[in-house]
Amino acid sequence: MDPGSRLTAIKSLNNYPSGSGLAYHNDRIYIMGDDAPYILVANTLLNSIDSIHIFETSEKRISKERKPDTEAITVVQKNKTTALLVVGSGSLSPSRDSCYVISLPGKEIKKYSLDTFYTRLKNSGLGMLNIEGATSTPAGIVLANRGNKSFPKNHLILASNAFWENQATTRIRLIKTGTNSDTSTFNGISGLDYSYRLDQLFITVSTENTYDSYADGEIGKSYLWIINDFSSKKRWHTMNPDKIIKLEETDPRFSGHKIESVCIISESKKEKTLILTADDDKGGTVLFRLVLPGMK
């Protein structure tokens, strides 16, 4: 068990499908489901308070063949404007090859095709795209590409701010990330968040028995990886976690849940509070509030 860590709240959102991405801004938690037509907005008590509709559909869950597979969401700043960046996984063209920039509080939504950017990623060595996480850092946007049992490699992708507007020229750097000591399973990255206060990268990781970036697999165990001093490591070729938290050992109520993402809602020298989301592959979403002791 991780000493001092404690799970302080669990909230089931049975009416919101497939929570896959999290972002936090101004006391609001933004939840994106990979087959949901809208972003769900919750407060720090994990109660739903609003929504931002992105896709026009009458379906509660967009079909697997058509869904944009928006697994990654983060807060970005541009021209003194705060916006949400929502990114499709790229695992199926063309339905999953777009991103959406949503000016808060959700009044304007712009869609950008990421064809050029994703082609560059594939040509850089990512044969299988499956973008599952995104976060903003002082150096730009970091995306996470999840591997699988056929392509057992996770990568962090470092790109410039507003890379969707300059796809042909934006800088791209790939960093192989993670550790897989058990050869019978694959630990795949599922979400990201960055601590500006402590320069730490928080990564959610889960095991899943699948051999490609399209199909879902049997749910295994979930972990929280922490990389310290991230800014000083951004030129590294390989980056492994400095700390690994086995969530089931922290609290048995994590058992059976595939953790998909993380966001930081408060932090101090004493402790930090995280929200994690789980997708049960059946259309439900579960939120967890996890408090970690101060560490560095």
C-alpha cells in the first residue's frame, strides 16, 4: 500500500458514457467520453452541473464505427483566451483524425483535421496511433500514444502549442515511456496531467488484453505513474516513472475499474488531490477522488 494515500470519494455517473479524459479549470472538472456526444462538467464534489455539446447526434453513445474516439482533453491558453483541446485517437481514419478547440465556457467550437500531423507521427515511427492523453506544459503540448500487445511501446509526443494550426512545421519529439516487467500483459498509458507547481507528470496506466488500437480487451489492473523534474527530461529518448502507485493496493475499490485519465484539482506541500476516471466498457463512468501525500 502507498503510505498516506487515501481514496476520499467515488461517484458513479451511470448516465454519462465511457469517461476517458479529464481536465480541470476554475473549480470545474471537464469529462470527455470517447463515444459521448458532449463534455460533462462537474464540480469538485463530483456532482454534474453542466454540459458542452460537441457532436450532433441522437445517440447516447456514438457507434464504434463512427465515434471520434476523443480520449484526450486538456486546457490550453491562446491569445489570453482559455480553451479546451479535445483530441481524437487517430486509431481509425477519417472518423478519429480530428481535434476540437472549445473556448470556455463553451461558446465557440472549432474543428481541425489532424491528417497532416498524424501522418507525420506515423512517419516518425508510430505505426499504430492511439492518442489517449493530453496535457499542457510550459514547453508545449504533451500527448500520450498507447501501445498494445502487438506494438508494446508507449510514447510521449511533445508538440508546440497550437500544433493543430501549424501541422506541417510544428516540432515533434517522441519519447518512449514506461516499464513492462510482466511479458504476459502490456501496461498502456491511458491519460496525463502536469503539475506546474512541482514539474511532475502524472500518468494513468492500465493493462488490457488487446492486440490492436481499435478493439477493447479484458480489463486488468491500473496504476498511477509519476515522473519528477519533467522539464529537464524532455530531450531524453526514454523516460521511465520515478514512482509507481498500484491503485488496487492503495484501495481495493479500484479493483475491476479501468482507469482512463487523471487531473489535479489542488496541491500544496502537504498533499495533492487528484480526480481519476474509469470506463467500464459498458457505457458507464466512475470518478474517484484520490489524495496523495506531498512528495518530490
